[in-house]
Amino acid sequence: MFVYVASFIDNGQHIAYIPSLELSAYGESNEEAINMLFEDVVTDMVHNLFSLTPSEVTKEMKKYGWHKAAGIPNKKFYNDRPAVNPACNR
């Protein structure tokens, strides 16, 4: 799974945001924010997904606009929502 990560500064904090999963993290540097995003936030989400049944995972991923790719043996998910940089919406 590939995801777009938007990075921006808000109130002096560096923010890393994955629009397609609606996940974000912050830090005192861009690197710190991205590390926190993947090491803590995304990891926590993945652990939570592993605790669900396959149908619950599908339902949860659909909330964020992800779909199961039909005909692909390992049942990958894809997201066709456009990547949006929230800093551009201010």
C-alpha cells in the first residue's frame, strides 16, 4: 500500500498527515513528525486492524475510501481519493 504524506507547519509544529487514512502526527521537525506518524500512529492502526475479522477490516477501510482490488490474489486495497494537502485549504 502506498500513501501520500502531506507535511506542513501549523502553530510552530511540523505536521505529517495521510489524507487517505485521516491520520496525523506532529513534531518539532518534519522528520520527527513523519517518524511519529509511521512508528506510532500507523503502527497502532495496523495493530488494531489485525484484531478485526476480514469483513470488519474491509468495512473499516471503506470508511476511508479504500476498496478491495478485485481479482488480486492477496486482496490488496486501493484508494482512488485524490491526495489533498490540508494546508492549501486554509
